[in-house]
Amino acid sequence: MADATSGPARPGPPDPLGPLSRLARGKTARWLYLLDRVLQLLTGGRAHLRAYLLTAQPIAVGAYKALRPTVGALVRTVGPGDPLLAQFPRPARVLQQRFDSGSVCRALLINDRLAGFAWLSRGVHEEDEVRCRYELPPDGAWDFDIYIDPSFRNGRAMARLWQAVDQHLASSGVTWSFSRISLFNLTSVQSHERLGAAHVGTALFLRLGPLQLGLFTDPWRVHIGLSERQRPSIVLRAPSPAALVLGADSHALAVTRALADADVPVYTMRKHPPLPGAYSNRPRRSFAVPIAEFERFDDGMVDQLIKVRHELREHPQVALIAINDRQVATIGRNLPKLVPHFRIAWADGAEHILRLQRKSELEAHCATQGLRYPRSVVFGAADDAELAAGFLFPMIVKPVRPLSSFKTLIARDAAELRTALEQQSHDLPILGQEYIEGGDSALYFGALMLDRGRVLHGMVGRKIASHPPARGQTTIAETVEQSEVLALTERFFEGLGLSGPVSLELKRDPQGQFWVIEPTVGRTDFWAELCIGAGFNQPLMQMQIACGLPVVQPGPTVPCVWYDTERDPLGWLQLAWRARSLKPRAGRQVFQYWAKRDPLPFLRAVGRRVRVWVNGV
């Protein structure tokens, strides 16, 4: 778009310091420009450097502001032999070469005078400044040599031309328009950015006589050529949907890896100072937030999220992936602000998601679904212990609101219950319920992926260990075949029309009956890595549902065991010692933080654990 200097025709953010502009104004661009000038001076113009930003713009028919009519304005196709070609400021041989290659020209006439033109190619476009060809996707077109006559650059000529070009491309089944911009042409870069262009690759060419050295990104590769026939091909792809994962803890790391390993562009938002997961090589970029703000993750984070989305505008869709209940609650409360910017798998069922997050709602819901739920009472004040009169002890005590200062407590009698309520009064309201007897192995969970209430896939896991035992967070878990747990999980969520990942924790009492403990909604559970290791890629399916993409169905569940080596670093060793085997449970062994192709998070986690042991904390 070398000669486009008028205002934007396509809708797009006007920020002059977007991703493309930052590349054009960065130190690398300045050094490359200086190198090009030096090469040309030293070689008398025989050597030069060409640096291109490859971009894609969505065809945005119907999204334009209405243009005031211009008397005598007409946009039409120009073909070989057209008398209008005499007005083109291009050599006749160049025009003929373009027609011979199958390129199409759309010209803007105002009162029968040429006001501008745009050239378009489909399939393959041969570069004319360097030896290179661009291979386009079936729904893509290449736009080049965009020209507006100087006498029309202060009016609406550019907007009118591009509106007509988009309409022409859309009628031909084109959804993305590709082009290349010189990294050294900041004006053109900013014009493209205002038009909504996204960066899809970079190409660097060093020419010295017949020798051409090419360096390309997405993917990275090098090409060396000595003749006209040695032309590298650059395969262009439209910007793909991406995912923004909210965190860098071990749970978020597992989600990030699962998405990135499925070729999804992943970005993370994390707290600073960073956790071990922040050192992963999987995210394309990580956005750091002060630790207090990130842990609070209240309504004030919404503006931060929207700001990050603006940074990711090269992606047509960005799925927002929450990691904990506080994030889910904040997103759910602020859907009207977030939905225009992000794709959220469970957005349509947010009312049910927020309701099921409140533990005080679960007893009534279970009664409606015909499920067993321990007898419960909600304590609204520290002196409400008498509300438990007639309940059987021990009682398990847990906060109604997610991510409070404690997870669970056990009260063995009324006195311990009163003490617990007084000590945890800042977390009121608090739920108390009769305790279901049984150890860690009595705790099961059913994990589902739903699409508007339809079950796409499900699997069952069982706890081997947790902290605190039998009532805390899972530290070791394994896959199991347990059809009753899966059926009860489906019944719990039946009729709600939810989408995205959900799970249900159940406990089997000594009589063999299952009782609902609590659901997880709006996000994957902490042990999501067990599901991923078993072949159930929940994050990928969640992202596909959110973005309206075809959902890839998992295969049969692969037996798997997952170890939380952060909370229980000796868990695997203890199991291995008891089993006298390095593989103490059947199936694939999955360890938190560990990945062969992503070693830094594991090494950072080990270093942190060693420091804790040395310091005796």
C-alpha cells in the first residue's frame, strides 16, 4: 500500500503505537535501515536490504461508516487493452506482466479521470522487488500497488476505493486480504494498522548481485538463491484465533502447554514477581500484572484485560481462559464489557455458573437433580453455631465464597465449631455440613466438556492423596473407569445448557453410596493435567467451543497418574517405595511442571523448593 496516505477506509483501532508500529519504530528496524544505507553506499547500489512486514486484513463489508456520495465517482475493473491504462503511472510492460500473471485491477474514476487503483492476486503472487513468491490460502487475496492520485489524497477517494475493493473480494469468497509493507515505511505501516492489519510474518532479503539471502519467520527458515529460478515460497495463513490464559501457576502452565502443543497461539497474563510457570517457552507473550492486583482479580482487572486484548488485535478471536474461581466470578459479573472483546465458552450460561460457585446453593440444586448432598447449614455470623443443633458431628466447615483464606476445616464437636466460626469470621458466610466418612481413595471426580448442555466427552478420576488428607486439594490422582460417577456428573449439570469444562467431586461412603461434594464450573480443575495426560485436552476443546471452531473429539482415555510435586514433592517417591517400583501406578506418569521441551519451569520450581528446604521454611 505504498501510496496510501489518506484516512482509514476499513474499521480498525487508530492507535499509532500498535504491534506493527512498534516493530517499525524499534531499534531493530533502525539498525536494519542503517545497514541498508551503508550497503548501498559501499556497493554503488548493487547490494541492498529489504525488510517486509507481512500483514493480513479482514474483509469488513458492512462495517464501514456511510460515505457521502461523490458526484461522478465509479469503481470498476480494468483489463488488458483498456484505454484507462494510458493514465496509469506505471510502465506498460509492468502492467502487461501483471495481467499475464492473472492479477486483477480495480480502478476508481472521478468524472472519468483516474483517481486511484488497487491490484489484487489470488493463489500465488510473484514478488517484483525481490525473488520470492507468496502462496495464499483459498479464502485469501494479495493486494498490492495501492495508488491514489496526489490531487485526490485529501478527500474520500481512499475510503471509497477500499470499500469497493472489499465488496469485490467478498463477492469472490475472500475473507482476508494480504500484503507486504516495508519495515522502513512508518507511514504505510501506520496506515495499514489503522485499517486493522495484523502481523502474520516477517521477511528479510539481502541482495548482492545475483546472490539473495532470505530470512523468514512463521516458521523461521533461511533461503539462499543465485538465480531467478531459485525463488523461495512463503506460505501465508490468516491470523488464527488465540487464547489468553489468566495465570502462570502449575495449573495455568498445564493449560498453556496443552493449547500451545495443539498449535494454538497462547498468551498469558500473570502476576509479578513471576512463578516458575512464567518461564515457560510456550506462550508467545506474557503480560505481567502487580501481584496484589492479580491475586485480587476484582472488577478493576477488566480494563487491564481489554487493554491486553487491544495488544492482541492481530487475532480475530481470543478465547479468555480462567484458572481460578475468583477469575470466573469477575468475568461473569463483567460479561457485557468483556464479550465484545473476548470469546468465553460459558458466557451464555453465566447465571448458572455464578450460582453454582456459591456453596450455599448446592443443597437445593442437588435436591432438584435427585442427588445426595450432605445435610448442610449456612452460618452468617460468628455466633451462629447453634444453627447446627441436631446435626451429626464431625462437621466439615468451608467458605461459601470461592478462594477465601481457607479451604476446609473439621469440627469434631460444637465447641470446635464455635471456635472455627470465630477464627474464620472474616470469611463469613461459612457452610457447615455433616462429614461423609472415607479417605482420599473415596473421592472421585467426573470431568465433562459441554456444548450448550450436550456432553462432548467425559472421564473419571480418583484421588490417591490430598492435602489436608481426605478434604484438601488433590496432590496425587489417577484415571479410573467408574460409569456411575460419570452418570451422576451428567445428571448434576443436566438441563442447565452450559458450555465449556465442568467437573463434579463426589465421595463414596462406607455403604457404597456417592455424595456430591462440590462442582467446578467456568474453568478446568486444578488436576486438569491428569485429563490432558489421559488424552482429554480440555483447554483445546474449551477454546474451540468459545471461538465456534470444529471441536476435535478425544480418543479413548489413556490410563494416567498425576503428581502435584509442588504441594507434595515426595508423593511419587512414597508411592514408589511402597510399590517397590518406579511406576507405582499403572499408566502414564505425569509430574507437575515437568516437560521435556519446556524445562525451565521445572528447574525454577526445583530451585525454589531447594531454597525452602535450606531456609527451613
